[in-house]
Amino acid sequence: MSIKKDIQTKGFHSEQEKAFVNLIHTAAHFESLFSHFIKDFGLSPQQYNVLRILRGQSPNAILGGELQKRMLHNMSNATRLVDKLVEKGLVDRSKNSNDKRQILVSINKQGLKLLAKLDNEVVNFDEKIMNLPEAQLMVLNLLLDDLRASSKE
């Protein structure tokens, strides 16, 4: 279905506007699908993102501020997300011994175990919803990278 039909509009002022609306609409669509999928594992997409960042950092801890910068949605409240993940027993939090004002966050064995369980599930999910030939996916990734690079302030 076309973006024009999806959002029931008469048209767009330009191809830039159409592409912008299409990109936001498509991102929201995929985010909704992923949110529904990951909910079955007791996580939000943002919590999953935090766990993946921490796994990439493991076995080292990361400062809370650095975690915030690396998140896909860097406007998310990283402190609240970490609190929830600590409650779930998936991450550990400690004060930086060099600067007590700084909080260090690390993934623990339970968090690593959950991600290991999720790895194949996420691959299957991605293959199911990103059902395009690899060559088209490569072009899409290049276009998205170029678009982000061209829009830097």
C-alpha cells in the first residue's frame, strides 16, 4: 500500500515531504511490530536496546551518560530504564569508585542469558518483517545512512 493511501491524504507538497512522512510512518510501523514482539519476553524495545548496548560493552561497565548517548531513542529516560532492568535482575548498577556522582551500569549473567535466548528469535523476527532481497536491503541501508549524513545540523 502507498503512503498516500495509508495515511489517507490527498497529496504532498514535495517528494521531500512525502519521503519524510513515509519514513516516519514506516519507522512507527516497524517499531510497533517490534514492541509487540519483544513484549512477549517481558521487555520494552528501549530496555532491549539498553541490554544490547551493555552486552556490547561487557564485561566492562558503562557510565549512565554514555549509555544514554548510545541509545536508539536517546531521548528515553536511561535512569528509569536501568531501574526497571535492575528490578528484573538483568543488569547491575554501582557507583564509580573514582567519582561517586557517576553511576556505572553493566549487564549480568541473567541479562546475558536472556539476550542469548532472544538472539535467534530476533533474527527470525527480522527476517520475517524485513522480507526484501539482500541487495535491496543493502541499498536501503546505504540510502538511510546517506540521508542521516545529509541532514546533520
